[in-house]
Amino acid sequence: MTVQPGDAAPAFTLPASGGRTVSSTALLGKPYILYFYPKADTSGCTKEACAFQEALPQLGKLGLQVIGVSPDPMPPIEKFAAKYNLTFPLASDESKTAAEAYGVWVQKSMYGRKYMGIERSTFLIDAQGKIAQAWRNVKVAGHAQEVATAAATP
């Protein structure tokens, strides 16, 4: 199942870096960016996380929070967040419940081998808990800025 702009954002409650918990219920009434990345501390995921970190002041002015989600367990996520001074929550979706609900846990293929993994995707969720915009198969370069620009456009 794939969620589309206009759909209600699927509910989630996940453990996150810094001893936090992130949940769609707690975020209701505030717009936020939920982005799914394949694996903590890999080159593309590091570039993406650092780009969102750099965009935080701009996104904060728009009242937007950023949450990164991966299927990694908490210890590597905590290490990743500390290594790059990532101040926004990085959530652990080990059960892949959130990834499946958002339609980003997909079959991938590398060197002819098929496997299940995260499709790098970002969702802009409005204050009413609806998906305002969705980016799938994200290319990391310039993506955080693209999201910030889209979020600033009424």
C-alpha cells in the first residue's frame, strides 16, 4: 500500500535518539517532515541527515520538525546521531511497521540479487495529520533544500 498526498498519515510511535519517543499522536497540530533512510552511518544516509540538520533553522522558521526513520536498532542510531551532532530525532523502526504503513519497505535489487529494504522517501505532513507532499526514490543531493522550498510554498 502506498500513501499519497491528501491521505491521512499512518500512525506511528517509535523510540528515537536521545532517549526520545516520536509519535504521530504527539505531533498532531504541528506540521513535520518524516523521512525514511536505509541505514545509519552509510554515505548517502549521512549526507541526507547532515543536509536536514543544516536545513533545521530554515525549517524551524516554518514550524517544521524533522524526524528520520530507519530499520536500524537504537544503538547504531544513537552512535550515528552523536557522530554527526544530529539534533533532530532519528527513530528506530526495527519491526518495519511504519515503513510498511508508508509503503517504503519494498523489494530492491542490487547486482541481480533481490532483497527487501527501505526506499529512500520523504513525507511532508501537515498540522491536520495529512500527507501534504511525498517524495519517493529520493536522490540525496539537494533533497533537503527541495523539501524546505516546498514546505515554504503555501
